[in-house]
Amino acid sequence: MSEVNSTQPHSSQLDMMASDRYQRWRLVKDKLVARAVVVGGLSIIAAIVLIFFYLLYVVFPLLLSSHAESVAQYDTPEPALGATLLLAMEEQNEVAVRFTETGKAIFFKVADGTTIATENLPIPEKVTVTSFAHGDFDKAEVIYGLSDGRALIVKHDYKLSYPDGKRVITPSIQYPLGNQPVVVDSNGQALSQVAFKVDDESGTLVAKTADNRMVLAGLTQKKSLFDEEITLERSDVLLETVGSDVDFMLLDKEQRNLYLANRKGDLTIFDVSDKTQPTIKHKLNVMNQGIEISSIEFLNGDISLLIGDTQGELSQWSMVRDQKNHFSVEKLRSFKVSKAPLIAINAEQRRKGMLVADANGAVGIYNSTSERELVKQPVSNNKPAAVALSPRANAFLLQGADSKIHFWHIDNEHPEVSFSSLWQKVWYESYPKPDYIWQSSSASNDFEPKMSLIPLVFGTLKASFYAMLVAIPLSLFGAIYTGYFMTPRVRQYVKPGIEIMGALPTVILGFLAGLWLAPFVEMHLAGIFALLMIVPLGVMVFAFFWQKVPESVRHTIPEGWDAIVLIPVILFSAWFAFAISPTIEAICFNGDLRTWMSSEFGIGYDQRNTLVVGLAMGFAVIPMIFSIAEDAIFSVPKHLTTGSLALGATTWQTMTKVVLLTASPGIFSAIMIGFGRAVGETMIVLMATGNTPVMDLSIFQGLRTLSANIAVEMPESEVNSTHYRVLFLAALVLFMFTFIVNTLAEMIRQNLRQKYSSL
């Protein structure tokens, strides 16, 4: 029996074998967990890097430069039919038209100049063409001024069809006011200069006659109730105050403002909204001594004038209104194009850009908002006779004096974006001065995109600042008390309760802030400010009298339960602050604090403002800062605190000189993580503020943050458009900002840890 027992392992040996298996399995699990942690960490880093490069991938096209390249060159089609007065292209860049001085419209293929059709315009016999002008390029209208005082308005149109699945463009000529010339000058004098605008119901024609009279004709279309026959009613008036010295005439699309200028730079602006009583709005000179105007054209929208001079400078002039509601004509910006005179200006039809050609055949493309020179290329070796920019601004035609037509393609996707348009003040049309503005879209193609990121960055920092102003004192003081002074029995309820606050969805907080808190703050604004003063004062008064209470009474409250005693004091002080606020308003602020601020200091009040955002977002950030900071304070080794107390330090001295210093890396991390949370917050600022991208330091005005702006505008932005890519740029700015702040925070935290690790 003893021999059998000797062959079997003892119980201690079995225990050792089990222990070895457990240790080996534990080592395997440790290695698996360690590798999982490494893989998880690397995956997070990889995800962040991928996010960064994806944002950069979408934003990168904004950084690419524009360029133009030659596509074709050919002889002018049908040169025997007269010199070119105007070149124009249709939207697909396949068909172009050439209007000639003999009253012919020649349609040809853009690619090679092959003639498609020739139209003889209905110009009466023995009547010659004495002037020519174009209307709105997007309406494709032109006008011929005739030698008998009449004018013919013509529109070139293009019909798209798809027979057998192939696109076919069929050009045609239409006559908005009929195919018979319209009488402009009843005296029958030749029209030496003309300008016009027409719409579905009315029209305005302006002409300078051979005997130097300025005729303004207003046309109104009348439709018969019975046979739907359309007749034109006209009213004539002479612009007596304008002399014969007029070389350029422009009429805006609203038929309100008439611009008359001569080569010396004298500019006169008439208000012609009332066609029977035109009045002069402004008179000024826009040229320096010795420089003359060589060309003039409207920028898209007809709000600004583009003036080219004989020294090769292109300037933008616009009417602006100051704070006193007075209008003036101001020079917004200028571009030095060349040293030769600028003889042709073509404005883009859908953006605030323009193509300019000088007398040497060089072409430049510019954008007014971004103040960028986008393209500058020599195209022809001689003086241009006509220039046409396509409706999409992706191609142009230039006819030189040698009767050669040059066809060029333009790659210019994002001209509105530059460092100055994103980060510097820009003088936009109709604004009294340069400013930071975000207004990215509108219903009209005439709109000037305003994509300054400064108001969004300002709004982000402003909202974060006030949120942290609310959250840091409350969360840190609460963490200090909970982690160091509070009894464990109370702490086990307080800490989880505050951490549960962090689980509240921000959309709920934003909803409550927008629909309940904002009206409440507006109604009890004086009470909110009284609350900030009366509650701390009430606590201090209570603490003073509490010290006077006999020790036998004070000691009935267990140590660490002091905060429970303060709850009714705080509640009573808060109630008292709101109860007394109407009396304070009546005595100090004439019954209404908001009205008093507006009348005395000009401070406006929006219901959804920064104050509401600060309170709501501060409430959302408090749990995060509190939890991390409280853990850092509670984790301070007990031997440090007991040693300090044993050496004679008071509890307060131990907390300030030992605990806070030791826990400072964790406290700093808590603050920075809370700050990052506030910077990236979306739903609260989206719902609790007016979402107005304004730069105002007042806490009573709204704001818009980078994250809220992305959430609002991204669903409606066109994919790969400039607006779309700028929104991604805003996301990249937010990403880089948080990355840099967190990196600096980590460096500071490590420094603090090394500094106080010896405690």
C-alpha cells in the first residue's frame, strides 16, 4: 500500500502544478490583453490619422492654383459679313455667336470655327448701325442703335435636344420687344451710344444722340384682355444736366441706377427708378490726373463697377451706406493687371470674378472677394477685337486684330477662397467697411459668398470660455470637497450622482436650454445676476454665524456632512435672489434691466445668447471635469496627507500645499478635457443660441461655433463645391485646434507630474 502511495503525487505537488497552470494562463491572458491594448491604441491613432488625411484630401483642391490652356485657334468665320461687335458662347461651350456691324448674327462651332447658321437681323433699308451694347449676359440680349433714332433689341438663344441619344444644340434669334426697331429718339437723330435693360413687364433705354442729347425712354408692356395683343407704352425724358462728354453708359438690372462716365474719369450716377423724373445721386471723379478710363463694366449683380484705365489698373467701385444711412461711392479694391490699357472686361455670370484683356493681347482672370490674380496669360500678339467668357467661366474666346479667334479652357474651381477671404477683413459689396462675415449661400447667383472663418472661431472660443467660466469653479471646488473633505458614506452617493449627469444627451440639454432656460433667463435676468452675489454672500453669512453656535450643537453634525447643512441655505438664498430681483430692477434699472442696458449703453439682448449657452454647456461639462479631478484628488497617497497633518499642518494647508500639488496633473487634465468637450460641443450651441455668426463680446448676443456651423450647413452644401470644401476646412481647423491644445496639455501635465512626483 505504501508503494502505491509513493507513485502518486502529493497534494502539495498537485497544488504547485495547478498554480503553474494558472500562472501560465494568467501570463497568456496578460499578453493577450497587452496586445489588445496596443492594437486598440494603434487603431485609435490610425483612425485619427485617417480622419486628418481625409479632411486634408477634401480641403486640398482649395489650395490648387488656377490655370488656362489653349485649345484651338482658327480664322474668324464669315469675315466678309463685317467686323465683330460682340462674341458670346452658350453654356456647353460648343456654339458661339458673332454679332457684326452690318447687322448679322453668325453662329459657329467653338471647337473649329465652322459656321452653323447666319441670321440677317431686321434692320430697315437705308438705315445703318451707329451704336451697339449688350444687356445682361445671362439673358443673352444685345441692342443695335440705328441712324434713324430707333433701336433693335436681339436675344440669342440655344435649344438643347437629344435625338438618338446625342446632344444637339440649335441656335436661334429672338426679339424681346418685337422684330421691328423701337423708337428711342422721336427727333430721328442717330443713336451714337445706347444702354438698355428689359424684363417681362418693362424696359428702359438710354441713348446719346448725334446732336449730344441724352434720351431716357421708359417702356411698359400692356396686354389686351381680349386678344392678348401686346403693346408698348413709352415715356421720354431728356437728361439735361449731362453734357456731351459721355463715353460710357451702363444701366443696372433693376433699372434703378444709370451710370454715365467719360474717359477723364467723371462719373455721374442717376436714380432712374422714376423714369419721368430722373435725379442725380452722385457725381465724382474716379481717375487720377493724367489717367483715363479705357473700359468699364458691371461686376455680376450690377452693384459694383469694374473700371479699367490706360495704365493697366482694374478697380472696383460700389455704392455703400454708412451708419447714418448716407450713400457714397467708394473704391473697394484694385488690381494691377499690366502696363497697357485695359480694353475689355468680361464679368462672370455666377461668381464675383472677371476676365480682363489688355491692348497687347494678354488676358488676366481675377476674383474680387478673394482679391486674387488667378490666371495671367499672353493669348494674342495684337490688340483684341472682342472677348467672350463662357457662362460657366470655364472657357473664353478672344478675337485679335488679325482676325484670328483663340479658344482657351479655364480651370478655376474655387476662386473665392484665399488667405485674406478666410482670415482677414474683406470689404464686401454694400458693406460700409471691411469686416469679418460668414454668409455662405443665397438664393441668387448675384450673391457674394462671405466665408470668413474668424466669426466661427470667435464664437467657438467665446462659447467655450463662458462654459468653462461656469464649469471650472463649480466642478473643481466640488471635486476638492468631495475627494478630500467629504465622508465616504456621502461620497458614495454624490460622486455617482454627478457622473450620471454626464450621461444626459446633449440634445436634451440643448432642447431644455432653448425652450425653457432662454425664456427663463430673459424674464429673470436681474435675478440671475442677483443669484451670483446673494448665494455666496448667504453662504458666508451662514458660515460666520455657524462659528458662533456652541460646539455642542455643531458637533452634532458628523465630520464630512457639513455640505448637507448648506443645502437649505443655498436654496433659500437662490429663492431670495429671485424674489428681491423685481425690487432691485425697479429701484436701480427703471423697472427693466434689458431696456436700461439698451438705453444707457446700447447693449442689445437676444433671447438665445451666450449667457444661456454658458449656463447650459457649463452644466454639460461639469460632470467630466468633476469626475477626473475628484479621482485625482482622492488618489493622492494617504501617507502624504497623514504625514503633513502629523507635522502640524492644518487640513486646509495640507489640501493646498500637498493634495492639490500632487493631484495637479490630473486636475489640469480634467480642465483640458472639459475644454475640448466644450470646443467640440454641437447640439447645445445649435439649439440654445441664435446661431448668428457675429463677432460681439457681449454675453447677451448670439454666436455660431465651428461645429454648429458644420452641422447646420453641411446637409445643404453641394458636394465638392467651394462651400462644401470650406466646411471641411472648418472641420480641419477644429481638428487641428483640439490636437494642438491636447498636445500642449499633455506636455504640461507630464511636466507637472515630474515636478511633483517627489512629494
